[in-house]
Amino acid sequence: MLHKDEIFSGTTSSGVYSQNTQALVSCLCKLILITATTATRTFDFKVIDSGNRIIFHREGITGVYLSSSDEKFGEFPMRDINTMRIENADDDEAFSGKLSLLEVS
């Protein structure tokens, strides 16, 4: 099994930023890390699959989201091209993040 990371960074415009993953084969998302430049910045985060279905969603994140600190987080499958989307940031802000994926057969 192969571990790989989808890394993204960008700045929200009108409180929104999105970036697509590369085309994925069968993967499990094992970890999500998202960091705003400002520790007090509030935002929402979604992962949307190629069928336009929301497969992960958290609202009201402040500053940093780390899935290993989220007791409600569960691994979820990903394949094809997915969109990582930051929404409702209360100001334009630089963000960076990582999805750690495990390729499964």
C-alpha cells in the first residue's frame, strides 16, 4: 500500500477557495490538516467528489483543523478528481492544507 499526500495552498476570495486533487485510484483519506494564516480565522471545509457529492464537511473551524483531534472523523474513500473547498472564511486569508491518503487495491 502506498501513502501519498494531496497538498494545497491558496488565498480565499470573498471567503472561498477551492482546489482539485489529482485523479485518484482507490484511496482512503486517513488525515486532514488545514491551517489558516490567522489563528482566529473561522471557516468551513468540504471535500466534494467527482459526482458533486459532499463526502466530508466541517463547519466553524477556527485557525487549524486536524482530523486526529476530531473524535467524529472517520476515514473515507476517495477516487477520481475531488475538490477541497474552504468556504465562509470571515475575511480573505491564506490557507494551507494536506490530505494524507492511503492507496488501497
